[in-house]
Amino acid sequence: MKSNNPDINNYHAIRHLSHAIEKYFEAYEFSNDNKKDIAYNPAQYAWKSITYDVAPEVFKSIPNEDVGHAQRYGSHLLKRIQEIRAIQKAVPPLQTVIEKAKEATKLNGVSSLNDAFPSIGWEVTPYTTGSMYCERMRGLWGGNYEVGIPVAWGKRVYDHGIDNVKAGDGMRFIMDAQERKLDRLNDIGIRAFSVVALKVKNKEAEFDNAWVMKYETSGDPVTAIQTEFSKCESLITRRIKDTVTKELMDF
């Protein structure tokens, strides 16, 4: 069960991530030099060529596509460990509620963005006053971006499990959301959110207004995102029917 104390949650996160990275090193037979190489710059390692001298021998004997997936997975594990440890070191003993919310928003926001768009580097700046933005970071290779989202992003978006939603043409990162209480939908288990969604195409980022709808199931939730309310409702209704039909057929 998730605690309300971020320090406790971070402790458990590091413990499980550390266990996962050890299993990863074991599975791909990493030497000590291999471990030093990935730890030196996890972000770069995710896209590094396997032709370098200290590449794990296993990487040289499996398909390039599998190597790419393996590198990105290992890179993500180490980045998360380093990010959480950095936050723990930087956090003062007594934080205000706003300071804690900012730290959580930054950590979870970067994680969600990396999951949605792994080929781009992301920075998140939470704000209490101002407006959201997405700007290319100057002087950095690869089209990295800085995203400004409200400090209440955790409560408005992340806690509802709608931080990343899959659209027909790719993933969307939800920058802000407001739940709309609609009896007609709520009575059948559908929740509706008015959102600002970020999309990336050809490493160009932009955001627009949209609707997200969510329906809980015994497995993964059913979600839909569209710029028009009626289209979003039609889409999630179809997806719910498809999910229910599949569950009945698999029963």
C-alpha cells in the first residue's frame, strides 16, 4: 500500500529499482566495466552504439532491436535511482506542503515524460503562479525540452492515473486536468477530464486542449483521448465494449 510519506515511498522505490538493476546486470552479464559505463551517463547509454569496446558481450550476440530495448530499460532504471537519490539528498529536513508537492511533481513528471517519449530529454519546472509551457532547451543536442506544469499536477493528473494516455497517433502527456462531474457518464463508471495534452511528432512538441475519459476494469483501465467531447465518448464506449467482450471470451 502506498504511503503518504514521500520519504518512505522513495525508500521503497530505490529498494525495488536496485533489485531490478541487479537482475538486469545479471541477465545481460555485465562486467564491472560495463556497470561503470552505464552509470557514468545513463541518458546517453540508452542510445549508445554497441560497437564500443566495453559493450556487454551478450549485446554483441543478440538482435540490435533487442539490444536497443535492453539499453533503454537499463538506462531508465539507473536514471530513476539517481533522480530519487538526488532528491533525497537535496530535500531539507522540514519541507512545506508546497515544497513537497513541487518535488513530487518534478520527479513524477519527468518519469512520465520519459515513459511517454523516451527518445527526448525532459526537465520539469513546477509552478505555483504562472502558466504552463513547453520550450526547447538551448544548447543541448537531441531536441530536449523543459516543461512547466502546475505544482498541483500530482493531485489533478498523476493521482488519477491519467498522466500518460495513448492516442491514435501516439502518446499524450497530460499537463493539467480538471475532472468534470457528469452524472450520465459517472453512473456507468466513466470519468471525464478536461485536459491540456502534450504531443510530440518528429521531436517537435506542442500541446492543445482535449478530453480524457477513463473506465476502471479488473485489469488495466480503459482510456480515451480526443479533442472533441462527443468523439471521446464514442471512442471509450467502443473500447469498453471491446474490453468486456474480450474478457467474456477469455473467461
